[in-house]
Amino acid sequence: MFDVDAVRARFSVFKGDFVFLDAPGGTQVPDEVAAAVARNYRDASGNMGAPYETSRRIEALIDEARERAAGFLGATPEEIVFGANMTSLNFTLSRTVGRTLSPGDEIVVTALDHDANVAPWLELARDKDLVVRQVNITDDTNLDYGELESLLNPRTRIVAFPFASNALGTTVDAARVSSLAHRAGALAWVDAVQYAPHLPIDVKAIDADVLICSSYKFCGPHLGIAYGRREVIESWRPYKARPSANEPVGHRFETGTLPYELLAALVASFDYLDSIGGIDEIAGWERTLGEAFLAGLPEGTRLYGSPTMEGRVPTFLVNYDGIPSAELSVALAKEGFGVWSGDNYYALALYERLAWRDALRVGIAHYNTLEEIGRLNETLGVLVRGAKAASADG
Ligand SMILES: Cc1ncc(COP(=O)(O)O)c(C=O)c1O
């Protein structure tokens, strides 16, 4: 059994009784990750490339961070690229691959995507006269694989898609999309920001060409991590300062000096995840929490996305007829629950298609407890029934 109390003891933030259910926005961080930032400033400040100890420590740290990130994604260390965040990495890498594209070439994106995996392609299309096509979702909010297949053609060069939706939690069969993309001669370009915290990733098993995630979504620092298949990225001409090293190949796409203190925090966050059993253990516990949440939802809940834990991560978008979610999220905050209310959640096409106006997003992480989920459901029920009664009276 997952020892959630032992996990929580490692986070000062959980000393109070506020319930954090905002993981898709960014998770809480264990103290050891915060401590790694300070330790790095003390022990390895300055820069790499100098002939003395503090500098050598930075070089060792970069190697270790690359190795650990590669282990997390099933990649090799050379295939890792660090950047400010997913969005910045995606603009950089899309602009770089854009050098290989010609007017009329096509890029496929999906209606499940966060705009960080759409806008870079729209901007590139504008600059290079490319065509961007969008795959829709089915009525049950899954990716429409049939439509994807019908959009692919010899001009398709990239298929960009999310591994999991940041709004609905819906997961995508990445191996299937990669296989379709490759059959058409296109690259499989995966936004794994919302998948990485919840389910294990193996870039080779899904046959991704590029995959990007962000460690602040899994108890790490605000840092982006990209994987790029070696044979693909070594053929690209990078936008880089000329004296900067060309090896390892992933480094070509890292502009300027890396945030070493955040790399130290990243290593600490992988140590933390490993010490609690890794993402496999996390997935099992989060499934239990998600099932409890779904089973205890108050009457009248409108849930967008899968009604079970099949085909999803534990991110849930819900609404209640006649009760503005903005009011509910404020009321929940007063009761000690951190739950977001929002409009498009950067998922512009989904928002257009499902028209939820404003909706509550409840994001469960492995550090949540069954007691917290039970209490949330109960409080939500009280608030919803109270609002309904008040509107009936009014
Ligand atoms: C699915 C998804 N993709 C991309 C991003 C952007 O990530 P970043 O903040 O690292 O740029 C987010 C952020 O929430 C996200 O949820």
C-alpha cells in the first residue's frame, strides 16, 4: 500500500490542513527539492568550464541531470534537452525543425492540445507558409483516430499531440498516433506535460520523435525537459552560439547557460520519486483516489471527459448547472480546498467544442489522501445543495 503519510511528511507545505487539488497547474514540492537549490548555490556556483572544483561539480551535475531525465523518459542522456519550460522548448524545437519544412508542408495538431503545442505550429506556419490541420475529438471526448488517419497524407511532416489533456485528463494512445504518423512519413511530437506526473513514459516504446514535459508538474523545479530522437535531432541545424559545444546532441538546442540550481532540484525530485516507488506506484495510488472522487461526486455533477479512470489521468473538469464555478472555487478555498475555476485552460479547441464556459478543475496528485477526497466530495455536495436551495428560494 502506498504510504501517503510518509510521503506527506516530506513536504512542509502539508503541515497545515489546506487541501491542494491544483496539480495540473503545478504540484507542491518536497523540502528536499527546495534544499537542493540552496545546496547547489553553496557548493557549485559560477559556471562550467573552469579548472577547479566548484566548476567541475557543475559539469558532473549536468551529466547527472541528463542521465536521470533520460532514465525517467526511457531515452539516452544525449537525447535530453533542458529549457525554461515546455512552451519555450516547443517554440525552440518547432522553429528548428521548421528549417527542414517547405511551403505547403502540413502539420497536424489535435483538439485535445494545450495551446503550447498548437501556437508554435501556427506561428511557424505563418512564417513558412505551411498548412496546420486539426484532428477533432469523438463525442466521448477521445481523440478521433479515424479522422487523424484521414488527415494524413504525403505532405504531412509533423503530428503534434498531447499524451494527456490538461483540461479533461483524457489520455491519448501515443504508440498508435506515432505509428500512424510514421506510416505517413511524419514525426510524432508529444506534449507529455500532463502525462508525466501520473503514468510512466517510455519514449522508445511509444516511438516518439520529440516529447516534452515540465518538472514542476511532478514535484520538481520550474524547468522544461525535452527528448529528441538522436537520428532526428542530429540532422537539424540548431540556433546556437557558434562556440557552444555540439555534443551531446541535445545540448545543441540549449541556448546559453543552464539553470544549474534547477538541475540540482531536478535530480532531487527524481530521487524523491524513486524513493516512493516511482511513477508506477504513483499511478496505482492515484487510480484509487480518482475512483473515490468519481464515486463520491454530488448529484447534478456534469463531468467533461471519461466517467471512469479508464483512459485518463486524475484531472477532472466539472460543472453544476446554475452555479458559477468561479463562486464555487472561492467557496471551496474558504473551506480549505485549492481547486481552480477557469474558462479555456489554454485548451482552445476543446473549449470551443465543449463550451463549458467556466468549469472547476480538480487535479489529484499522489500526495493527496482518501480522507481529503472524501472531504472534498462532501464539501462540494454541501455547497452545491446550498446554492441550489438558495436559487430555488430566490
Ligand atoms: C498539457 C500542457 N502542455 C503544455 C503546458 C505548458 O507547460 P509550461 O508551463 O512548462 O510551458 C502545460 C501547462 O500547464 C500543459 O498543461
